[in-house]
Amino acid sequence: QVQLVESGGGLVQPGGSLRLSCAASGFTFSTYAMSWYRQAPGKERELVATITAVGGSTNYADSVKGRFTISRDNAKNTVYLQMTSLKPEDTAVYYCRAQRLRSRDYWGQGTQVTVSS
């Protein structure tokens, strides 16, 4: 059974930091590109960051460049999103996604991040 379980969300003040984790099971994690998406109330889900399966190349949305870092630990089947200098506009539900060519993709259930004073 495939599972992606996000954790690490919560309430943080502007300027603060959080680290999200997404633990994967039920598929060959190391062969999948992993991404973080987010969806704010009333808005469409948007791509935040991606890390490739091979080589670990990363890409970021312009809105988070220089503040967020995506990483993966294939030994632990986990992908992370380190978020710093958080802003109120980063408030959203954050989802992880696993993708591989010619395979179905998988989504987690999401974790809420709220940035507020």
C-alpha cells in the first residue's frame, strides 16, 4: 500500500522557520522525483519545489527561492522542505507528490502551515 505522510506543519510567526517531512512507503522511493505543493484557501494548488530522483537537482517557485530548501534522504524514504523567513502569504496546506515517467503519481494528505503573529 502506497503512503505519503506529511508532518511538521504548524503555527509560526512571520520570519520563523519550519521543516516539513514526507515519509514514503509502498513504492521505490529513490526512483521517483519528489515535489512539494501548497494550496491556500480560495487558490489553486501550486508547485513549490521539486527534487529529481537521480542527482538530486532542485527547482523552486520564484516566491520561495532563497527561503525554502528541498532535500531527500533515500535511505529513510523521506523528502524534506526546510522553510525559513516565513511570510503570512506562505500560509497553506502543503502536500508532497511522487512522480515517475510512465507511472502513476502519488499524493500525501497534506499538512497545514500557518504564518501569523
